[in-house]
Amino acid sequence: MSPTSPFLVLPALAMALLTTKLFIKLSGKKPPLVQYVAIDGLRGYLAFFVFLHHASFWYFYLHTNVWAEPPSHMYVHFGGMSVSLFFMITGFLFFQKLINNNKKPVDWVRLFVSRVLRLYPVYLIAILFGFLIVLSLSQWKINDRPIPFLHEIFQWSAFTVVGKPPINHTTYMDFITAGVTWTLIYEWLFYLSLPIIGLVFFRARVNVIILLLSIFLVFLVYKYNLLKPINFYSFGAGLLAAFLVKWKRFITIIHKKIYSAIAILCLAAAVYFFETPYEIFPLTLIAIAFIIIAGGNNLFGLLSNKVSRTMGQISYPLYLLHPILLFVTFRFVLGFDETVHQPVYIYWLIVSVCAFALVLICFAIHYFIELPCMKATEKVTAAIRKRIGK
């Protein structure tokens, strides 16, 4: 069987969905009520497709010793298309806040507190695991002077916005994280730009201190990172969707099944005809599909069912932690030499077992760490306001 066969991913996807369904049954947990149900259901699939993308990366790396895109449109798009859709979701949700600013002014302190509490705890867990693995592979020896070593840790701890240097004179962190942190740089650049965008284009009220901090931090991100303009197209697609969902006629018709078919055909065409999603034409097709979903179309019920929406709740831990699990599995549990000799179907069965473990781990992190931190947003915001006297 070809290592790029589309059928290889089915057992892993089925395992993830069945594990989620089992979790729902045993825990009694239900997905929360949200305004955009289809987007809620989309997130989990996007994060899991990135997992499949990197599982394919690992297969070819183990066989060629070259870390490069898999020779398959589908496996490449599992990563790039998913990331582009994540950017569209971010743009859609936060541009809506600016559009609605005249009715409900943006609470900038709360917005940034919510972002930190949403993103940092899980990120910190992922980075701590990465540091421990690096130290383990370094025989628990620090091969650098204390100050440079602490500086390296700081850079990684700051979402790699100010760089991601080798840790302890090793390049292990790049493999351990599979480079997924690059998307967080764009996410944070977008969040930090919101006060500027809000003030200039949406007449939002912005505190002078917040505005100056926003300008300084945006400058800092640009200074330390080589950013690709094509990725901002996705945030722009989110802006277009945010305007369209305000149009009642659009919301009325977009739920029809014909639009479910159009969305799926757009995604399929992007995969079939283009090697990468990071071009205008495939991104336009992806944007059309996203706009349909943002309008409330659930793709024949796929995105609105309980299992999809529940898996969507763990999309962020899925996204950040899957590279670590893959690295630990292939390096420590099985070993590179043992894994490389497995037939392709056995390799993907191993990935299916990883999917089972990953989903359970992510549910535990979501309910015991991520969710409590998110629920602390109001309390932390109030404490900050009290501290600054506002």
C-alpha cells in the first residue's frame, strides 16, 4: 500500500471520534452552548488533521532522514489548509468584536486577559514537556552557561515571538514541537494589532497606554520574525465572513444542503488542483468554504453533532501536544530503528493508538487546566482593574 494512500488515515480518525464518543458517554460531559456551532465542530477536525499531517511527516522522515512536506496534496493540505482555516476562525470571531463595537465597546483589558489565559497554560505545558525531553536527551546535563540557557527558555516561553533558538546546544525542540509554534506568532500579531485596527477602521475607543503597548509589541513581532503576507489573507477572509453573517438574507439561504456540497467541493478542489494552500486561488476556495460554515452551514450535520463539537473543545491541546506525543512514541516507546521497519499499515495503526492516547490526554488537560484558566478571566480582569484603578 502506498504511504500516501488517503485510506490510511481512516482508522486514526475513527479512533479519535470513537474515543471522543466514549468520553462523552462515560463522563456525561456535553459541549457548551455557543453562537457558532458549526465553527465549534470544525475546530477539532482541523487540529486532528494537523496531527495526521505530522504523522505523515514522521513516516517520510524516518525513511529518508529528511524533514520535508509529504509527497501528497492531501497530506500537505491536512496541515496548511487546517492552519489557514484556524486563521479564518480567529479573524472572524475577533473582527466581529470590532464590527459590534458601536453596540458593545471592546473591553481591551478583558480581551487580552482572555487570550493569555486561553493560550498560555496549555502552551506552557507543551514547552515544559519539550524542555524535559531535551534535558533527557542531553543526559540531564546543561551544556550552556546559565544566562544564555535561561534566555533560550525565555524565548521559547514567549510563544517564540522573539525567536526560537536551539535549547541546550541541541536542535531537538524543532522535532519535538514539529514547528507548530509558528502559527502562534501570527495569532498574537493579530491580537496585538486589534487596538490599532479598531481605532483606525472601526472608531473603537482605545486607552492610550494600550494603544502604545500595541504599537510597540507589533513592532517587536515584525522585528524578530520573517512574516509571509499570504497568511494575512486568511484573517481577511474572516473579516469578510464577519460582515456577511450580519446580512439576514445570507444567513437565511446559507443553511441549504446545496451550500454544504459547494463547501465540500471547494475544499476538495483546493486539495486536488493545488500542491499547497498558501496561494491566492486555493485560499479563495478555502475561504468560500469557510464563509459558508461561518454562516451556520454544518456540512450535512457533520459539524453540529455532539462528537464533533466535543472534540472541538480540545482543539488547542490537540494542536500543541500531538507533536510531542509522536516524538515520544517514535523516539522512546518504539525507537526510530524499530518504527522504520514497520509496514506502512502497521505504522498507521500505531498512529491510531497515538490518536486514542492523544484525545484522552487532551480531554484531561482541557477539563483540569485549560477550562479552569479560561473561567478565571473575569476574576483576573477584575483584579487587574483594581490594581490599575480602572
